[in-house]
Amino acid sequence: MTVRDLTPVPDDVAALLGAVAVPTLSAVLFARGLRSRFLHGIAPAGDAVRCIGPALTIRAIPVREDLRDAVARGEAPNLHRAIFSAAPAGCVMVCATGGAGHVSVLGDIMVTALHRNGVSGVVVDTGVSDLPAVARLPLPVFHGGGSAPVPSSAAVMIVDHGLPIGLAGVAVFPDDVMVGDASGVVCIPRAILREIAEAAAEKERMEGWILDQIAAGAPLEGTYPPDAGTKARYEAWKGRQ
């Protein structure tokens, strides 16, 4: 199976995204009217949680047993294995099942294979098989159901990829950019990626300066959120850097 090429994240934008927290990105998106970009209920499987990459969208629907059994007999293609195997290096795989948290679409063997192939991360709304082992692997995996030893074929079947999907209340379009860290995952529309990355970097720079001011004894009132005077002092400080 051929999975269409995805657009890499430019190196300078990736550097900005790699230095800011997901809550900051979510706040910047929220301020611009995009209030449904954070994937609620999706948590990291382990400590290897920072990932950035274009979304390879994968869609699953409730299982139809005759088609599942045809796959098991080798009479129909196994789209689950085919799409996962064809995932391009650098992508973040985003698999939507409608929230089947009681089953898993991958475990430690598949995660190891995806990492070997250069996948940047995996986001699923299912559980994960072999969760303790997956948590120790270097590939960031975010999931919606904890440990789930039941295979996905008990409830869902993967049917296509490269189409818009809905996962955890978020619309994810192919080539949107997924950013994950210890707080969770946010989905950034590709068309405003640079704008959001630059604004988030500036927001964190300003908040770092504000934190230093508070630590040095500045009053909370007027410093955070910053009033006009605080903003002027920040701009003056920035100009000296």
C-alpha cells in the first residue's frame, strides 16, 4: 500500500515547536478562536512524549465480522497492517476509532517497528497492549484507554487513511501538524503553523521574563497578566537582548 507523501515541518518551525509547551500552543490557538485543538483524554504512554510531525490520519469503524473473518482467512487485505507498515518517516500517526478505549490497535512489537521506520509519534483513541513495555520504548505514544489487551478486531476495523477524522473531539485533517508533550497533544492547522509557532515562542519568552519578575519580588497584580507598564518594561528588556 502507498501512503501519500506528507509535508515535512520546516526545520525552523520545528525548532520553535520543540521549545514550547503544548498548553502554550493550545492557549495561542484559543486566543485566535480555535478552541477545539487540544485532544482531551489522550495521555502519553511513557516518558518519551515530545513529538512533532504531520498527521497521517487513519479511520476505523465498528467491526463487521464477515469482513474481519475474510481478512483472517487471507481473502481480504489487512488494511490495519498495510497502513501501519506504510507510514512514512517523520509522520505522527493519528488513528480514530470513535473512542474504543477497551481495545488496542498496537502494542510493543508494532511500536518497535514504527520507531525503526522513523515514525515520529502515534496518537490513538484506543488503549495500548503491553502498556508497560510501550512506555519504556523511545517512540512517543499517546492513547485514550490505558492498558487494553483486547485486540482491536474485537470491536473496530481500520478502513482507510488520508481523510479528515475526528478524535477526542478534535477535527484532524491530513497534514495538520501534531505536537505532543507530557501535557498531551494539540493539533495545529497547517495553514497557520508558522504563525502559531512564532506566537507561542514569544508567549513563552514573555512568561519566562514575567516569572523572573515575580521571583524577584514584583507584585502579581499588574505583572501577571501584564498591564501596559509591565508590557513596556518587557519590550525594553527585549530590546536590550
